[in-house]
Amino acid sequence: MAEINPRRAFLKGMLVSLSLLPATASARQRYSTPLTTNRLRPPGAVSEEHFVGNCIRCGRCVEVCPYRCIRPLDLRAGVNAGTPMIDVEQIPCYLCMKCVDVCPTGALRKVSQEQTRMGVAVVDIYSCVSWQEKILCRTCYSVCPFMDRAIKLEQFKPVIDERFCTGCGLCTHACPISQEAGSGKAINIEPIYARTFALPETEVSARTGDI
Amino acid sequence: MFRFNRYPWSFWRLVIQTASFALLVITPLLNFYLEFDFIQGWYQSISIGDLWFVSPLEGLERILVTRDLYGPLVVGMVLPILVALLLGRVFCGWICPINYLSELSDRLRHSVTGKKEIRDRWILPRWLLWWALVGELLVTMVVGAPVFVFLSPPGLVGRELMRVVFFHTIAVEALVVVAVLLMNLLTRRFYCRYFCPLGGLLSLLARRRHLQVVINPTSCKHCGRCDAACPLALEPQNGGGEYSQCLNCGACVDACPQESLTFLWGGKTKQ
């Protein structure tokens, strides 16, 4: 048997133990997330605290997106530079799910259209013309890919059902009302799942039909 | 009859490098204008159909940071790692766009100034490359995010070309590529020699590689032409082809008038 070099054995042991440190050691949010209202990760993204580590900034999701809604962040985003971002006010996600298929590192995990949770739409009832009963606008209701499930009309007012809303942003993109102060529409996507990435408990029963 | 040996290695290298660089230009164009996504990506991750490649260093950083193995990632890293284990740093020598641009600028400089020899002004110890790799991995672990993935010059060239095609802009990061190319004025391949963590990882894998440049000491006349030709100044006439940093680019093989230097399959590597 070959003689064991103690220094080499020690170094190898150190390397192995280094890579086997418990995952909780890195499972903390150290950096501010670039996600804000209407600025979302692509479908199937792992939670934001793991995303920076999972994504190798290879840009293949950017290249594959047929609607050009995914854009890479640049150096100004700090440690998030190069990671993909969707600004639904510019171009929303049409849930073609191509980006999910090409991600080589598991930053975007396989997920179906219905199970995508990029965020949830929130209606601002103070600027929505239907809620203010000025005119009968049902733009968001008409463009929603899950019509009558994710957005329902209750007395001609749009109401979101968060069990079905994927946060694709088609409604935000289509909404004719722009906020006067700063950005945003009368219906906006809030990336509320970016921290936890778990389907709500009720989702399981909602998909099977018994609520 | 077509004879493979009629052309020097530098010719074949130029062909492959040009094709590799053309891939970086054509792929975004095909993706953007024709939505042809059969070939995708650049030298961080490339897919040809369902054959996926992931750059070993980027993949290693991702695994170190997340402490999590992801099947497709590991499978994507296998082929590049195998190539490095068997052939050494051929990615650097034959594919890497930075090396390609450096060689093009060398040719340009040669044709403009007419000077054949390029002096290496700063010679640093070769082991700096190992520390570049170790330091980069440590910084990655400390920061908790892959660092090289975003600022790696070989990947940056591809990303900026994509950005030009897709968004008609170029980002500030492109200055890194310019800086790396300017370093060539100081010393040939200054970045590739001492600071490229990807080159460091590939060198580490290449320590027991099979393809090597070996010298026949009996026919060698010690004219020193190979030493001048080696872009990394590894001194091939003293057996420098056995160093794991060797790019296997074949510049020294071409330069030798005695044909004392040859590629040999199955050599031994100097530690």
C-alpha cells in the first residue's frame, strides 16, 4: 500500500468537511433583494436567500425567453449582478416555461404553469376605476390566463384569488391606470413568495377541487 | 490527398478558436432573430440540444455556496472535467475567447510594429495561479455568492455579446475584458498566467493529464525559439511542457526547427 502523506490527507479531509458544512450555515439572507413590486424572478425560482448562490449567471434563461421579458441585472445590483429579473410593467411573463427547462443549476426548478408563484396580484382599490365605480373596466379580468379563477369579477369589481394567481403580471401590463406618484398600476404584483417558496396550504385542496 | 500534418498546430488552433468565437456571436443572433434555441449559451453554460455543459469552476462555486448537489449541474460538469483530466488546459489554449482575442492582438501588434519578440516585463512566481484559485473559492464562500461567475472574463465576453444582440447595450463589466487584454502589454497572458481561477482549476485537474508536449533532449539544439514562443513562458526546452499550467497550445511545437518537441499521449507530469 502506498504511504499516506499526512499533509495531503489533512488537506483532503479539510476540503471534504468544508463542503459538507450544514446547509443552514449559508441559509441566511445577507443581501438586500432586488425584488420589489412588479420586479420578479422568473418562474420556478428558488427562494431569494438561495437564489444568489444557485444562479451561475449563465444567462440561458435570458436567451431562451421568446418574449424577452427576462433581463439580466448589471453591476449596479451588486451581488445580484447577472441574475435574471422580470419587470412585468415592461413585458410580463407569458408562462411559456422555457426558462425553467434550460436552467442548468437548479436556480429555476421545474414547475407547472398552475403551480408557478412569482408573486401575487394586488388590486389598489383606490386607483382602480372599477372599484371607484367610475367606468366598467375589466381589462385585468380579460387578460388573466386563469380567468374566473385567479381574477374574478364580484359586482363588476376585480378580486384576486391568491390560490390561483401565478403572479405572471399580464394584468399589470394590461392595466390602463398608471399611478401618478412613481411607478405601478392599479393592479400590481407583489413577490410575496420570494422568501419562502412554498405553495400555500390551501393550494393542495384548491387544485383538487375540494376547498 | 489531404494531409493533416501539412498545417502547423497554430493553423488548427486558429480554426478552432475562430469557430469557438463565432459560436459566441452566432448563438445570440440565432436565438434573438430566429428563436432557434437548439444551441444556447456561452462558456459558462452551453447547451447543444440536450447535451449541456457547465463550466467546472462555476459549477464548483455553486456547489460550495449552496452545499447542495443538483443532478443536471453535476452531469453538465462531467465532460469539461474529463477533457481537462485527459487533455489539460485545452479550453484555455484552443477555445477561450480571451486567449483568442489576446492572440489576435498579438498578431495585430506584430503586423503594426513588426517586432516579433514580445518582452515579458513582469515575471511572477507560477504558483500564484494556485492562490488565485484558492483565494477565489474562499472569497466565494465568505461572500456566500459565486463571484467568478459574474466577472469571469471568458464568460463575460459571451455575456456582453449576448447583451449587444439582445438589448443593444453593453454593460460596465465589459471593462474587465478590456483590462485583461491590456494586461497583455505588461506580460503576455498576464491574467491567464497568474490570476485566472478557471485556469487554476483546469491546471489542477491537468496534473496527471495524458496529452503533453515532450522534448527529445538528444535532437534539441537549445536554440531557445520554443521558450520565446511559449505564451506562458514555461521554457519548453527545459521540459516546461510537463508543467500542469501548459495550455497544450502547440506554439512551441511549431517553433521548433529540429522537431524535437512533439505532442505525446500518455506522458508523465512533473509535480
